[in-house]
Amino acid sequence: MSSPLALASVTAVLRDLLNNGLIDHNIVGAIGSNVTITTVPPDTIPLDSANVRSQLNLFLHHVTPNPAWRNVGLPSRDGSGERLSNPPLALDLHYLLTAYGSQELHSEILLGYAMYLMHERPALDRQAIRTALAGGTIDVSILPPAYQALAAADLADQVEQIRITPSDVTSDEMSKLWSAMQANYRPTVAYSASVVLIAAQKPTRSALPVLTRGPRDPVSGREAGISAVPGLLPPYPGITHVLAPAKQLAAVPGDSIVLHGYNLDGDNLVARFSHPLLDAPIELPLGNNANSDRVSVSLPADAAAMAAWPAGNWSVSLELRRPAEPEPRSSNSVPFLLAPVIDMPAAIANRDGGTGAVTITLPVGPEVRPEQQVSLLVGGHEALPAAIASQTDTLVFVFPELAAGTHWLRLRVDGVDSLLINRAETPPEFFTSQQLAIPA
């Protein structure tokens, strides 16, 4: 596949094709003046009598997705964010080839030869591309800087060759093009170059081939094959949802969450917790589980957990060995929220006597990391913390204007709020412990 330099590379190769063809046919001798091949916008070409010259101009005026390749797909990733594929960006390039003449009939002669050269080279062969971009046997370092970069485009190595075909452009479409370019019209023919394949060269993950369909019988060597289950539930472990205690939407360190699902009974049970800021998931061994529809998991709340478990959006999955099965199985991953906790008794609010600004110092848990998005909501006011240079359990917020009195507090970390509402009550009510007195 090609690099993002492919568009400029195709233009450079076509320019080289036209330049070499005019030299081989001695066009300079035929018309009696020098001929220049350019790739600039037509409105930048001087046409006054003092600067006009005989030249061919190849202008890339339009780029479209290739209809045959656009269904290959888009770059995809798995649930953990690992890249799975590098499908190409497939493009068709549309050019305007224009002839300019300093004297009568020069533009017609140049256009005729240019169309003849394009007709004789309906596809850009790989060797021609390498020669045009790398200078053949010439040291690349002596080429202009723009061409040194194009030499790394890998255009010659893409899976499909680039085909050059004339485009049928009506007089009305041609008129609109030249009007849009705000340039004086000259004899022009349109061409398309297809297809240019641009793809990222990034490592991907791919599943290993299937060795057997089910366990293999040690005596006969035959595979067990596909097993049928008389029901709508898959035969492997699956989690449907996670419930936090007391009907809360999020759990806090020390809570016991319940994973509901199916086929969750077995031994060697391990709960695997993943967070975007962690390089590897955290695993909690759970031993054996006799319930097929639920698993209870107690979240740690010690000092080590406060440092290792950031608040925010988590995902959890299970690994267990089902009864009568020799190998462990892994379940799907489901999201759950871990809410931050404010140490309200240790919270401090001070008002500046001069500016009236209120500074609130909050001890929090789990510890907050510099990469996390954090804010404090006091009543209807929200403020961001002072700069977080390293992982910390203490945050400082400054509110320019905050009325004196008692206010409800919510700490928001990566979109997850500290628990403010007691959802176990009917109707729900605020936790009275989540209030802070703001001094006058």
C-alpha cells in the first residue's frame, strides 16, 4: 500500500511521463521553443504577452473515493482498543491537462502529443514509478527535497496498478470548472487516475487459526464437533449487567457488586477489571461459585486499592472453569462505574477576605490522576481543580463567587459523580452527609 504521499507521487510520475515523451519526440525542435511541464493551479499561470510561454499543465482538481474499494471497510479495533485491521483509503484522482502556446498552433501541437502519450501509457508500470520518484540510478539526495520525500511513497508496491483513462467532461462541466478556478480557458482534456491505495503501516491483532472443533477424543482422535444447546442462552459464561448496592448507579471502594448473567458456576473464578488508564487489568480471585446466574465481588478499599483503582468508567469480565470442562472460559466484558468518595469531615472551605473567592480543599478517594477530568459542583456552581501534577488524594478548588451557607457537594471524575442521592429511599433523597458549610 502507499503512504499519504501517493497523491503527490502520482502527479510527479505523470509529469515525468509527459516530460520524457516530449523529449523523446523532439517537440522543442518541432515548435522552435522550449516547453515546460507544470503541475500548478491554472489561475497562477501568467498569460500576458511578456510572460506567456508554451507549456503543458497537469492540475489535480478533484479526488473521489474509489467505488470498488470503498466497501473494504474502515480501520477497526477490538473491545480493549487494539487495532485489528489496516484497510486502505482508496482514491481516484481527477486531472485537467491544459496546453498553453506562445504562438499559433503551439497549444494544439502540445495537447495532441500529450494525449498521445497518455493513450500509449494506459497504466503506470512499477518500474516507471520507481524511476520517476527515485531518479533511477541517480542518488536520491541530489533530487529536489520534494522528490526525496516522494521516493518513500511506496506507490510502485501497491497491490493494484494505477490506470490512466480519459474522462468525459461536458462543455457545461468544463465551463463551471474554469469559472470556479477564475482562470482564462485554454484547450483542456480531463483524465482520471485509479486507484490509489493509502494504508497505515500499524501493527494489528489477528486471532489464531482454529485447531479443533471441540475437545478431541484421546483414543480415536476425533473432534467432538459443534454442540447443540436446547435453549436461547449460549453455553459459555456471560454477564448481562452489574448491580451496585442500595440501588446506586455506581459503586464505591469497599462495596460488594453483583454480576448477573448465566453459566457463571464453576471453580477457579477470577474477576478481571479493566480501566483505560491501566496498562493491564486488575484480577481478583474469587474461588468457587455455585450460582449459575450471579457472582458477588467485593471491591477492595485499603490504601493500596485507593492508589491502584482510579474512579471513573471500568469494565469487568469473568474467567472460570465450568463443571466437567478441562479448560477455563472467559465471559464478555460489561461496564460499571466506580464513584469517587469525598472525606467530608476533613473538607475545608476558606473565603479570601479581599477577593471574596472561596477555596475548598477536599481529601478524596480513590487517588486522582493527572490524566483524569475532574470538577467539583457546589450547589449550582462548578469549578476545576488546581493543576494536578501527580497522583494525589487531595484536591483544591477555587470558586470566584460562592454564597455563604450550606451547599451540596458533588465530585465528578471522568463523568462519574460522587454519591449524593440515597436511591434506597422512596422517594429518593439527598445524603445529608454530603453538605459543606461555606463561610461568609
